[in-house]
Amino acid sequence: VLIERVADAIALGGAGPRDLVLHEGHVTDGAAPVAAEGGAVLDAAGGAVLPGFVDAHVHLDKAFLLADAERDGPLAADLTAAIDAVARLRATVSLEQVRASARRAVDAMVASGTVAARVHVEIEPSTGLELVALHQELAEEVADRCLLQLVAFPQQGLATTEARRLLGAAMDAGLPVVGGCPYVDDDPAAHLDEVFALAEHHGAPVDLHLDFSDDPSRSLLRAVVERTVALGLQGRVTVGHATTLAALDPDRQRAALDQLAAAGIALVVLPFSDLHLAGHGEPGTRSVAPIERALAAGVRVAVATNNLANPFAPSGNGSLLHAAWLAAVVQRSGSAGARALLGTITSAPAAVLGLERHGTEPGDAAHLVLVDTPDPELAVARCPTVLATVRAGRLVHRAVGPVLHASTAGLDSMDRRS
Ligand SMILES: [Zn+2]
């Protein structure tokens, strides 16, 4: 639907609600009248209007790989186990399923405000270049909704002649960014040399999965800095994860960050994965009580919000669903854990407060929440939008989305068509 005006919206730095007039794909200053394009008015109803979000690092070809059958299986909780699990699960789905899941991932990203993304495309001998073609087709298909910038990503390493040939072929096929994953190879320096040689040959930027470890002695940051400077690639190299930085003492951490800055190397932090797969030092450093172990021991456990937006909880927002979701991340919960966490914000705290039973069973008090997901059991994992709240059978909150009006011109043109 063409939008000719975003009405009653608050922009960054703006004093108050105003209208944004759009014309031919651009925001106009609204001063000069523009020819009506027959679009609709998007009523923000006094809400904020922000620049569209950009995702610097995402994988579409392994999106939604945890199928129903895997929900309660052992969950990979370190990097090697995750790589192995993805390879195993990938082998169970068809290319068309990968395509459907990638489409679904783009839909979810767009629905979350993402307008562009750098997408790592797996290049490895068992699949050859089929994922390259899939992503190129997908990028074209979704171009009007989300720009996909594709990275050739050798997840299984570059130790074999075939793997190196395929990465080169992927670049020859037109992928604009060369990726790398040196930590999967026994000779990470050789992996880096191969990646940087390809970057030089194609004049392409580099985007590395790097230092996804708790052990700073395994860091390759210095090796990447050296190659970046040697080839004059300052400003064109990106590293993702770099969790070794979190394990450094403050002086060495500062020195490493200074090196990255001086070499113009970008750092992409990936907390969903970094919190889940890294941070395995002992004693545990997450400073969150062990919820799942307490539940398994038979303890009644509630998750609560504690504070809102103050020095005790600067990011506290009053949302129990968000609190439980964050607990799931920190506890490395799988689907079973997420299901259990739903109890920590419903039945368990009700019992702590000594309230009568509430819920959806006959006889329960009708205190209910409507959320935007088809899977109530996984509400904590999905962290959906709350659509409505019912207290004792009465609607006490209802989410109201942006309203789409036809403009006068739009109605006219629709009338003409009908
Ligand atoms: Zn990645």
C-alpha cells in the first residue's frame, strides 16, 4: 500500500507530533504541495517514527531449524555443538524448506522494522552453490521490502581444495562480500590469508566470524588487524562475535579495542548467540540464579521485573514477558525451559501472592492476556506483542496499531477503479 503521508508522528529530535509527507519514495519537507499519489495515510497516532533498522549480521539459511521434533532434545550450548547441530538439522530439510524458512525470517525481520540486512550465505562442499542461488533469488524477491546484502560464508572451513574453490566460485557468482570463519580450521592463519586474498582479488569487503570463544589466548584479532592494514582495507573489514574481548582484563581489552579502531574494523555484537553459546567460564558470571535447576529441585520460582528504568534496572520496562524472555536467554533455555518459564510469570507468582487460581480452565478467574503468537506455550521464547489484557472478565487494555486511512485522492482513484 502506497503511503503518501505518515500522520501525527514524532521523529528523532522532533519537538512534537507532525506529519511526514512522502513523495516518490522520499520524505519531503511538506512545504511545497506535491501531486497526490493516491496513497494512504498511515496514522501513527502520536507515536514515534524512526529510521528503518539495519541488521548487520544474520543467517537466513538456518532460520527456524529447531523444528517441533527438536524442541525437547538436548540443546547445543557451545559453538562446536551448535555448528554440528545445524549441520545435522540442515540435512533433514529440503532446499524448499530452507527457502520457506528464509522467507519467513525476512517476513519476521520486516515486521520488526528491518529494512536492510547483511546475510551470511553458507558455502560448503555438501551443498555447493545451491544456497547462493537461493539467496540471490530471495534477495530479488524481497528487494522492495528489505535489501539483502549477501556474504559468502565458509561455515565448514577452508581446509580443503574444494572448499576454497567453492568460496571463490561464490564470489565469481556475484556475492559482494567475502566471509570467513577461521576458528573452525586447524590453521586459522591460512583461512584468513585465503579470505583476504579473495577480498583483494574481488575488491570486496570482508566480514568474519571471529573469536567466538571465552579464551583470549585463541584470539585472532591481531592477525586480522595486520592483514587489514597490510592490504589497505581499513573501513572495509567487519568482525562478528569477538566474545574473547569480554574475557580480557581491562587494560588488554582497551588495547585490543584501540587496535580495532585504528584499523577501522567494525565489531558486530550478537547477544542472542553470544549469551547463549559463550560465557562458559567458571565460576558462572551471569549473576542470575539458576532458574531451571531450581525448578528441577522443586523450588517455586517466579521471574519479576524489580524496577523500571532506574539505576537498579536501566532497561527495566515493566514487561514480565520480556523479563522471562531475557531469563530464557541467560539460562540457555530450550523450548521446554521456555514453557517452564511461562509458569514463573503466571501460576508461580499467583501462588506466592496467595491468589485464587486463574487462567483458561473451567473455574479459573478470568485474568487473561492476549498475545500475538499462535503458540501460547512458546510465548516466552517468542516474546510477542501483548494485544489485550482481561481482568476479571473485563477488557482493561487493548493494543491499538497504526491505522491506515485512504486519502481523499486514494478514495477517488479507488472509486474510479470500481
Ligand atoms: Zn553468524
